[in-house]
Amino acid sequence: MQTNYTILAQVLLAGYVLLFVLAAVNDVRRYRIPNVVVVALVVLFVPAALCTRTDVPWLSHFGAAAVILCAGAVAFYYRILGAGDVKLLTAAALWSGFAHLGDLLLCTAILGGALALLLSGLRYSLVLATSHVGPKWVDKLPSLLMPGAAVPYGVAIAAGAIWIGFATAA
């Protein structure tokens, strides 16, 4: 029989997944990650950490978030990442802590590269398939599929965070 403790932990993990999925969907649809989603992830971390049966290395978790926030600010300044991506990655780093930060960043980078390749191939295929129609076809495409559009990296961040979350929750 499950205790209230484990049921709460499962509910919090479901909230974690739901919030990251919501961030990814918003990034695909609008190239925006709502602040309320990021704040909810940060707030949800505290009860989730308290539900673990081990001592929580608080400094590791908050330190990882601080490092990613600082590095993300530099990446934002140089237009490598968007502000929403930086905030979402910071929230993911809070959950991972230094113990799993490398795994999170590696997984996110691999998934982000795969996403970029997939979108580039899809966009190129659409250009080839509709080249006989003329330039008006571009107006009918969702912004995600437009040639030269940005890659919604929040999808890779969310997928990496979910992957690492499940890998470390077991």
C-alpha cells in the first residue's frame, strides 16, 4: 500500500512533467515560455525536495541554478539563448543540482541538436515540395516551419529535464 508520502511525491513529479510540457508547447506555439510556468517549477521544487527520503543538498541545487542563470545571462546577451530558455534551463538546473547538471546539459544539447536537424530538414523539404507554388506558400505555414525561423529550444530543455527527472527519480 502506498503512503501519503509517496502519493504526494508522484503528484509533484506529475506536476514537474506537466509544467515542462506546458513550457515546451508554449515555446512551439508562440516562441514564449510563460514566467508563471518557470515560477511554478521553482516553487514546486521545495515540497518535492522535502518529499525525498534523503538529505537534500540545498546548496548544490541552488548553486547549480545560480551558475546556469549567470551563464544564461551571458548567452542571452550574445543572443545565443532567449530569456525564456535561460529561465527554463535555470529551473531545470535547480531540480537537477550539481550532481546531475552535466547530464541535464548533455541531454539538452543532444536533443536540441536533433530538434534543429529535424526542423531544418522539414523546412528544406517544404521549400522543395512547394517551390512550384511560388512565394505565397510561406504565408500559410505556421511560424515554426517558416524558412529561417528560430528553433524553439525550450522543447529540448523540457525534454532533457523530463528525461533526467525520471532517470534520477528512480
